[in-house]
Amino acid sequence: MACSGKRLLFLALAWVLLAHLCSQAEAASSFDCCLKYRQKSLPFRAIVGFTRQTADGGCDIDAIIFHTKRKISCVR
């Protein structure tokens, strides 16, 4: 019985560590900056969301980042 308790505790701690590492990876990827603007227009239907990038927030240019199902596009 004690062995299964230790195993359960180990699995719980491993799960917490994995969840923490995944959240850190997402936070690091959200700090990617747009370095240039898109020259072509985006189809409105392709856009699933957007975020705002400011030059004073650690990135070099101000931009609106449009999220599509496949990628991101940066515009002025």
C-alpha cells in the first residue's frame, strides 16, 4: 500500500512539473516579435484572432498580429 502511495505522489509531482514546463514554453513563444510587416492583404475569413504588439513592449516595431489557423501575419 505504501508503494502505491509513493507512486501516486510521484505521478502527481511529475504531472505538476510537466504542466509548469508547458506553460513556460507557451509564455516564451508569446514573446516572439514581428520583425516586418506583411505586404499582401489577408482574407477576412482566415483571421481567427489578433494581438497588439508595441515597440515599447520589448519588440522593435508596432504591429497588429493577425492569427490564422496556420500562421500569424503582422500589419501596421
